[in-house]
Amino acid sequence: MADVSRATTPGGGIARLLGLPPGTRIGVVPWIALAMLLFIVLVTVFAPLFSPHDPIALSPLNRLKPSSAEFPLGTDAYGRDVLSRVLYGGQVSLLIGVATAAIAVVAGLAIGLVAGFFRLADALIMRVMDAFMAIPPVLLAVALVAIHGASVSSVILAITFSEIPRVVRLVRSIVLSAREEPYVEAAISLGTRMPVILWRHLMPNTLAPLIVQATYICASAILIEAILSFLGLGIGTETPSWGNIMADGRTYFMLKPSLIFWPGLVLSLCVLSINILGDTARDMLDPRMRKREA
């Protein structure tokens, strides 16, 4: 009987794109996660098309309204439409997740390449990274937001600082192993310039693990932003995000649990989808996992 829990990549297109053998199998669950994530991204990016109301318009006469044709998910304590705020809030939450992952990966890649290749710089760089990793990510983010004030850029900066050391350690470990390979030693003996060695010979080894790491950073950043906003240290309520929507609704949780349920549900589905895709990418890009599947 055919295994219905798995699907072969159509035409091998995705496999060729990722450098995998044609016919690489991808489970059904990752496709569901991808569809769910694409749906969330599309409805948030095009929120003006789907949003029935202004997400920040106050309407005291409509406060705490139940679900209806006019307000599909009801309204909050200020009369704002919950559906509109959830849709627009996704724009901010996803922006923070993607921006944090991109900045952390680029900065961590550059620092990790230097730390892994140059032995003299390694000790100093890694001690600094160890110092950052000794501080819990949420505590570090709280401190930085408290210093710079609550804004989207401050939250991105705060979360990025806590994620860079993890990327640096990952890249450094790969470079330490790759720099002992014969092709790298041959490039050094031929007098190839160090930037060329780092860019052409060492960096390609880090791309697959970095893709996986970026998905985890994105999911983690969305969660940390929600935690900061829930604690009142994230983005102000004038700019909706999934975190501060839940923070606004906690006072009325016993009266109207849906104020927290709907943004929490969308946030959970988004983070779950990203993590599933990250696990799938890890399994596909790790040769040892592919051998186990064979």
C-alpha cells in the first residue's frame, strides 16, 4: 500500500532548488503547515482588503460587543474591532520575526566566520558571545527596551541581540570543521585572499544550517515580542500586534475570553507552522536524516 503520509516533491523542483536528490519525499504535515503559514501571511499583508474596520478607531458605544455580522470577532474594551486588530497586528508581529531573523543571521554569519577562521579573534569574540548568552533572552530584551523605549525598531534590536550569539556559535562550529578540509588548505597554500576563502569556500557550508536556524529565530522573535507586549514593555497599543492585543484583553478575560483567544490562536498557529517547516528543512538538508529516511 502506498504511504499516504508522504508526498514526493512535484517534478523534483523543490528538491533541485535545495540541492536534494530528485524524488525527495516531504510529509503531508509540512505542506499543511506551509499552506497555513501562507494563508496567515497573505491575510495580514493584505489586511486592508479583509479588514472590516479601522483597527485603531475608538468607539465607546460599541465596547465589548459580541460577535456579529458587523464585528465578526466582536470588539474590545475601547470598541475596536478585534478581527481588524488581529489582521493588522500580524503585520507587526511577522515584521518583527522576519527582520530579527534576517539581521541575526547576517550579523551572526559575519562574526561566526571571523571567529571560526581566525584563532586569535576566536577567544575574544566567543567570550563576548558567552556573556550575552548568560543573560536570559527575555530579560535582555526587557533591559534594552527599557533603555531605548517601546517601538518596533527597539523590539527588533532587543530580540536580535539575544539571538546573534546562537548564530555565531553555529557558524563558528561549522567553520572550525570546514577550515581543516583539504580544499581550504589548498586555497590557503595558493595564496588565496582571506575574504575569498571565507566567501567562496567556507560560507556555502553554513547556508543549510542557517536556513533552519532562521526559522527558529523567526518563531522565537514572534513569541518574545508577544511576551514583551503582554508585560507592557513592547509596542504601544496604538500599533496593534498579537502581543499587545492579548495584553489589552487580559483585564476582561473572565468577562470575554475571546479577546485573548483569537490573537493567541493565530499566533500559536503561525509559530507552530514556522517550527514545523524548520524541522522539515532540517530533515531535508541534513544528509544523515536523508539516509535514515532511505
